[in-house]
Amino acid sequence: MSIIKVIIPAFNEEKAIANVIAEIPNGVNEIIVISNNSTDKTEEVANNAGAKVLLETRKGYGYACLKGMEYIMNLETKPDIIVFLDGDYSDYPEELTKLVAPILNQNIDFVIGARVSNLREKGSMTPQQVFGNWLATFLMKVFFKAKFTDLGPFRAIKYDKLLQLQMEDKTYGWTVEMQLKVLKQKMSYVEIPVRYKNRIGVSKVSGTVKGTIMAGVKIIGWIMKYTFKK
């Protein structure tokens, strides 16, 4: 039986996090919520909902994910699969079984939950998000012959492959870094269409001008770095 652990970065998600945890399928062995310097009751709510709660005071999506990975590396029993899931309830956690299926049944290394347009709730992705996803995946197709269509944060990966990627990004570039390294290391990957709904609360990235610009700079920066890297 494969051991599956879920990493959920969360910043001020007290209204959403319990819903996310409650809808994660029973086959998951541990749910790890990383409170990224939250100022509300995210930690208390997540703990009461049954998650393992960690604190990361350095602000940044990547910092939170790396904290979760550090915790797992110190466990005696290591997982087979890691699933990354946002804490804002925009994804459908029960679709986790669809994401891990290609790993379990086809020995695929990496699976992206692709937020395809016909399964997205109206307004769930801002125009800048849609454009940013298109531009990033277009560039990856041009430079690396990639088949990605999305930078969706809902994703699953074999644990040993995740370690092999040697993830570095501390903030907005985490998702694109992972995909670029999967391509460069010639790991197997697939996309699985997933539903996507309006999040609870306001996005800390796409909901602000600064967040949108910083995310865009990070994403393009990682693509350029790997395009011209020897």
C-alpha cells in the first residue's frame, strides 16, 4: 500500500482550510498544513480538523512547501507520493485520487491537475492568471517541447523524484520550477483535467497588482534561466 502525504501551504485561510482537509480522501496517510505566518486562526482550525500543523514565518509559497518537505525528510518512514494542494478551497480535494492514479497504475513520475476552461467556475481564474499560464506553458512548449497546459498548484509526484528535483524557489516560482526540472531531468508526466472553483477569500498573489507582477517575473525568470542554462 502506497504512503501518500499531502502538503498544504496556507496563509490566513481560517475560513477555507477545514473544508479542504475534510474533503481529502481517506487513502491519504498524513495531511500537513504549513501556516505561512498566518495572522488569523488558520493553525487552530487546521489542527482541530486533524492536520499536522507546521509554522513557517518566512513569507513565500516556496518557503512553506520546503518546510513541509523538511518535516517529511525527518520522518522515519518516508512516503511514496507527495501531493501539493492549496488551502483556499479552489480545488476539489476529492479529485486527489485522480491525480495519484497515473503514478500508482502507470508508474508516471509527476501529475499536474490541469484547470481546463470547461471545468473552471466563472471568475475562478483572473485574466492575468489565464494569460500567465498560457505564456508560461507556451514558452515551455517552444523551448522544451513540453506538453503542459497549466501551472496548476494541485499536483502529485513520487517522493524520490521530488527529492531529485532539488527544489529551490522560495516564493512565486515554485510551480514552474518544478515543471522545468521535470522536463530537464526527463521525468515522465501527464496532466489530468480537474475542476476549479472560486476560492474562499482573496488571492494573495493574483488578487493584487504586486503579487501578479512578482509572480510573472518569477515565472519568466525561471523559464529563461533553464532555457539558457548549459
